[in-house]
Amino acid sequence: MLFVIATKLTTAANAIFLQFTAPIYLLILEPVFLKTKFEKKNLIALIFCLFGMVLFFFGKLDMTSIKGNLLAIGSGISFALFTLFLKWKKQIHKTENTIVYIIAGNILVCIFCFPLVYDKLMVEFSQAMILLYMGVFQIGISYIIFNEGIKYISATESMIIAMLEAILNPVWVFLGVGEVPTVYSIIGSVIILLTIVWRNLFIKPEEKINIAD
């Protein structure tokens, strides 16, 4: 919800970039609250990913909209806390299906937002189809996959990998409407992609087993 409001008050580039500051908070919060080991490789990966994000959004970032940027930062903090909560539940209740909490959270958001949009609920068929697609694929299936994947990796790593969402946006735009990304966007995307590949190759098989346990 904070992210959606932020996109109305600041640029989309700002909202996306500041939302994906979530790994920064997790880098500190996860060792403190989940008693995990501080991983230097996560810090290195995060620095490279943030550098790639700066290149990716080069010329598009605008820090003049303080309110929108603060909401986007709040979105990043909320994303980090959400991921931390899921990982915590996975640790203390290994057999519990945490998808229930995700569903409950989305229901609460719907209830909270309903008074703000009830007078705008009349939508065209094409808009309804877009909403259905987003609800099933962009939100529903993606949360199911995320919920399952976080069992096997740390909360911080899950957020670093989630940065792929941002860099894949230009790919879908190019395939959909033919808009060619800038050179800086391509370089930034490559840096993030290679960093994520490096980060995952850096983990030994036994480390992944320990995280899952």
C-alpha cells in the first residue's frame, strides 16, 4: 500500500529504488533478531546491487518529493519486516504453512483500503482482467513461490534476489511495447544479475541445508 501511494507522489524510479533498500535493513535486523551470522558476502553483494540500481535508474531519480520518498522508504522497511517475520516463523515452526499470514495480511490491506476506493470500483472489463491477472500472478503466485523459497535461504539473500524484479521490468517493457532501455540501465542490470549469480554460487551446499533447517 505504501508503495502504491508513493508512486503517486514521487517518480516510479524513486519508489522502486527506495523499496529495494529493504536488504539494507535486513542486513542489520536479521543477525539481531534471528541470531544469524553476519555474512560479509551479503554486504558485498548488497553494495554491488545498490550500485547497479543507481546505474539502472541513472537520470530518473528525483529527491525533491520528500513525502513520496519517505513513503517509499517506509515501503522498503515494511518489506524487510515482512520478510523477517516470514523467516522467523519458518525457524520456530518448521512445518507451519506461513502462506496463511500472507493471505491474512492482504485481506487486512483490502479492508483498510476499501473506504478509499469504494466509489471507484466501477471498472471496465479490460481493467478487471488486468486486476485479475495481477491478483493471481503478480501477487498470488509470486507470494507462494517467495514463501516457499525463503525456507532455503536467508531473509537478506531473498531480498537481494528480489532485486531481479526491478531489473527485469525493462525486459518486459521492451518485449511488450518495444521501448529500448538505456545503456546505463543495461549496465546496471548486468551488474545486479552477475552479483546475484555470484552470491548464490558462493554458498556451499551444506550452508543451504543449514539455512533450511
